[in-house]
Amino acid sequence: MRRTIMIAVAAAAAILAVAAPAAAVVTFDAATGTGFVGKGDVQLAFGWNNATLQANAAGVSFSYTATDSYDAVCTWITGEGTRGEKTHNVTHSTTTEVAGQVTYDARTHKQIDGFQLTGYGTVIESGEIPVVGGACPGNEGTDGTWSSVTQTGSSAGLYTTYGTTTVPLG
């Protein structure tokens, strides 16, 4: 009876080991855009098994996005000569392509084990960083200037994309 239980436990462990994605490994240097993303992280992000990762690996890409948030006060003079003021929540995002190469298990040269990140590429920015004294949206027909700007938040992260699906890593 004891032997039967031990065999059943060993069999269950073997099934779980085969079904689970490889251990997750992400190392990323945000200063240089270099690092490594293990296949397990990509499998987990997209809900893929090993065969699907093997088939789709060439279409996987990576990007790094940094977003800063600001409270910016816009001040203007109205048509009647009175001062107007409004606080705006402003965000600025920078998304940078991260070049990556598929890496293979050294023993077989067929089994993908991850993606080597080799540096930054194209940069896409959205939004403008408000600057004290710079132009801002006042009331229609009047020009305003930013009278104060306070950064209220910042976030950044590495993302992976396949087709039209983009998922954060980590």
C-alpha cells in the first residue's frame, strides 16, 4: 500500500513538472535596455504552453514604458481682466522598443529557453511635460501659462507583446 502511494505521488509530480512552464526569470537593466526574459515569463503572460511558445516566439516583442503624472496649475487673465486658474492632471509617457533575440537551450539548439534583450530602439512619446512659464490651455480666446507644476507619480515597467496583446512582465 505504501509503495502504491509513493508511486502515485511520484507520477503526479512528474505530470505537474511537464505541464508547468519553466521557472520565471526576468533580469532587466532600465538604463541600457539589456537583460533576459525566461520563456516561463512569456508563457505565463500569454497563457501559452511550451508548444505554443515554440511556435510563436518569432512574433514576441518587448517594450519599456515610463509614465509620469503631474498636477499643473494653469493661470490666465479672462476677457474681463480677472485672473482664472485651473489645476490639470497631466501625464507624459515614453514607450521604448527593446530589441530581443530568441535564445535556445545549448544542448539541443531547438528548445527555446528565453529572450536575450539587447538594447533600446524606437521611442514613442505621448503627452507633454508641463513647464512653469510654458503655454497651457486657458479659456477660449485667452492664453494661459503653467504657474506651478508638481510631479505626483511615476511608474515604469517592461512589457511583452504578441500580435495586438501587450502584457506587463513581473
